[in-house]
Amino acid sequence: MITFVVWVLGSLVLAGAVFLVANVMERRDPSTDEPPGLRRFVRDFTSGLRRRDRRAEPGDPVDTDMDDFFAATIESAPGYVDAEELSDVLHRARQQARTTLHVGTVHKPE
């Protein structure tokens, strides 16, 4: 039982250290003059736990049909995955897999 408690306390201390290091290394607005440290970390942590400003008011619904939506989002640029480029990559990978030598084989000395 004591080892469990030690592991839990150790993991909590480690998690706190990670939070502190992340807080110190965080880039902030130069307009705030408060230096990084434990006080700012506690203030930021407690403000994150509060529930204020978490619930954003939903915006007005937009009434549009699918044809108008897709017409508005047409892109003239080539697609993210080009079929010809993808087939070239697969062909090169297949060729490399056929010709790859397994050099790391170890033989027992005689």
C-alpha cells in the first residue's frame, strides 16, 4: 500500500513540475508585467478551472441548402492528394521493397 501512495505522490509532483515548466516557458504578451513563476501559474490554473466565459452564446443559424454550400466552397487549386503523384510514390515504394537487401543478418562464426 505504501508503494502505491509513493507512486501517486511522485506522479502528482511530476505533473506539477511539468505544469510549472510549461508556464515558465510560455510566451506571453509583453503588456503584462507579471513575471513568470508560481504565483502566475496558480492564478492561470484557477482561472482555467472557473466556468466563466466557457459557454459561448451560439450564433445565428445559417439557412442554406447543400448546392449553395458546395458552390461557395469550390476550389480551383489541385486537390490535396493527387492520384498520379500518389501512384508514383506507391510505385517507387514497391520497387524499393523488391530491391532492398537485409544487411543486418548476423551469422554464427565457424
